Amino acid sequence: MKAKLAGLGILLLVILLAAVYTMLGRSRTAAEISGYVGGEKIGLLEDEEVQDLIQRKYHLKIDYSRAGSIEMVTADHTGMDFLFPSSQTALELYETQFGNPVKSEIVLNTPIVLYARAPVAETLLREGTAWEENGVCYVDMEKLAGCIENGTAWSEIGLPELYGNVTVSTTDPTKSNSGNMFAGLLANTLCGGTADETTVEAVLPRLQTIFRNLGYMESSSSDLFEQFLKTGIGAKPMIAGYENQILEFAVENPETWEQVKEDIRIMYPSPTVWSSHVFIALDEQGAAGIDALMDEEVQKMAWDRHGFRTGINGSASGTEQFGVDGVADEVTRVMNMPDADTMERIIEALQ
């Protein structure tokens, strides 16, 4: 009888310990942080392997609402632990309005690039607006900006099958980061260097003309890229976006990429600008997201599976793994974005 009771006691103890262990395990994985995220990073945050690693090693779950980088700075932050925009400009705007965040760090990088349909890229190469070097295609931003500003027709550069004038479809620069950065890049180009508060006023009317000529603008970089893939050369001959978008698409949709890859070219503006995806922690809970995303394994998956450059000085290894031709091993033709005050003036002028 005593042996039976002892055995029952041991069994109950084991059950109790298992229950406590389970409860403790759940409590450690229950921490959840919420914030605003740019659409181009959703693929990374929804990657099941990334989620599992972050939950297993950091006992953290990252919840998000999608918002443009500029929009999220001015949005209501109630209940939010972090912001995850796509540029340091957004961080500077945040600091101007709200002061220093609890913590911030750049966790991902990708350059601004142009995506063009093959006939468009070939025409730009042929007429001298673009050139190829070591298998990588570069675009002279001064020449391209001149075509857009002057209302040059596609037919004038050798594409009579396209209606209207030379344009680069982009997102709304007053809401979304890729459009905002393209506006900053154009401002730099028109100023002949990095635009600042003393030089930007003179080029604002020209910048306004260029963006008027661009027509309707999407509010999300991911939506714009999706439309580019779906609508064909007639609707969107050329767009501005992030380098990682085509790399991530090729990894996640290999069969579709095989079907369309001959019709799409990646082209690097010369010069271009870096889109530095900075994680802004609004509270101590949000700061835990930085540690998780800076994890070495997460950083490797961010490149291997989603195309974000995490190496030093913009270098990347193994670009051939994506099966995307024309990807630069190293991005060297880069200039700084205008500072936050200058970008605020540009945003104001383009509203």
C-alpha cells in the first residue's frame, strides 16, 4: 500500500513539474511586441523559420501593422512598441517631433534601384542613358531626370509602342519611403550634389514638375512592385524600388521567376542611395526586437531568403544563388540622402 502511495506521489509530482515547466515555457514565449512596418519587410517577418528562431531564442513574437515610412512617424503610436521604417530620414523626422527613442539601430540595408522591362532597358542602353559594366546595368540619373522633366516621349528615344512620356513609376514620396528616397535622389541630382537647405529651394519647382509628370503614385512599395509584375510594359515600363524585392521574389516564386526573368532588368541609378531599415524602439519591450533581428542567423536569412544586404560596406556574397542576372556584388556608386530638414521641405513641396 505504501509502495502504491509512493508511486502515485511520484506520478503526481512528475505531472506537477511538467505542468509548471509548460507554464514557464509558455510565459517565456508569450512576450509580444507591436509596431508599424514597411511593406517590403513583411516577407521577412512572416518567414516561419525567422519567427520560430526569434520565439525560440528570444521568447518574442513580433506583431505589426503595415504603414509607409513617413506615415508611421506621424501616426498614432498608442499601443505601439516600435516603428520599423525603411530609412534614417524617418528616424530623424521622429527625433525632430518626439525626441530620442528608447533605442534605434539599422538592422537591414538595400539600395534603391530601377526595374525596367527588357525593351526599355535595351533602349536606354542603346541611346546612352544607361550603360553596362561587368554585367551590371547603371543609369545616368542626370540624363534620366532630364527626360522626365522635359516631357520626352517614349517614341523619341526609340519606343514608339509605348504611349506618353518617359516616366519612372514610384510610390508617393509624402507617405512611402521608396518614393521619398527617389525624391531625395532626384533633388541631389538636380543640385549637382547632396541637396541641403541652401540649395534645395532653387530646384523644388523642377522637382514638382518631375513628380507631376510621374502621374498616379502607389502608397506602398510592395503594392507598386506587385503591379509592375502583373500589368506589363504598357502600364509600368519602369519603376523605382528596392533591390531586395526582386531577390526575395525569385526565392519565394522560383517557377514564376523562370517565366518572367527574361523580361525584367534590374538597373542601378548612378549614383543611388541606401535604404537603411532602422528599427526604432518606443519602449523597453520594443528594444528586444533589435536584439532578435540582429541575431546572426536572422541576418543570414535576411540575405539568403529575402535579399537584404547585411554585410559590411554594401558587399554581398553569393548573389548567383538568387538566379537574378545583373545583381551588383558590391554597391559603390552611392551618395548620402539629404538631411531630415531638407527632406521635410521636399515632402512639403510635393504634397
